Amino acid sequence: QLQLVESGGGLLQAGGLLRPPCPASGLTSSTYAMGWFRHVPGKCREFVATISRMGITIYFADSVKGRFTISRDNAKNTVYLKMTNLKHEETAVYYCAARPLRTTIADDYNYWGQGTQVTVSS
């Protein structure tokens, strides 16, 4: 069983930067592609970014391209989402997720973290 635990969320002003990590335990995370999603109550879970098992292939939602980066350190079993120039409307709970192959579809992911709250003040 793969366990994911996000951290590093918080309250910040618009234009700020966060880099929440998502360490994995239980299984070797390098055998899984990883994704980041965000969720606002009343809306569907939204894809943010995904990275392949060895970090070679990366894909972002159009809304975050140029501002967010995703990376992984397989030696530490950890994936990172660096978010810059954050906007008020990006206030959400951010989740990391894992599955064997990379995809942008939330329902296809097998494992999920508990989420970390990111609040961006305007």
C-alpha cells in the first residue's frame, strides 16, 4: 500500500510562492507516475500537473503553465509542486496522487494523499 502525505500548504498573498512536498511510503514511489490535483468545495477535482515515473515526461494544465513546476526525487520518494505567482482563485486543497502510468484523469489514480490547504489572499 502506497501512502502519500502532502504538506507545505498555507496562507499567502497573491503573487506568492509555495513548494509543497509529497513524500511517499509503503512502496517504491519510482514505480508510480504522480499527479497533483486541487479541489474547491462544490467543484470537481481539477488536474494541475503530472510527472512520469522517472521524471522524463511532465504535463501541466493550461491554467498553470509557466507558473508551476513539478519534480520528483526518487531517492527520497518525494514529489514536489512548485507554485509561483499564485492567484486568489487558486485557493484550494491540493492533493498528490499516484498510479502506475501518467494520466490527467483524477478517477484513474489509485492512491491519494489527505491534501494540503492553500489559501491565497487577494
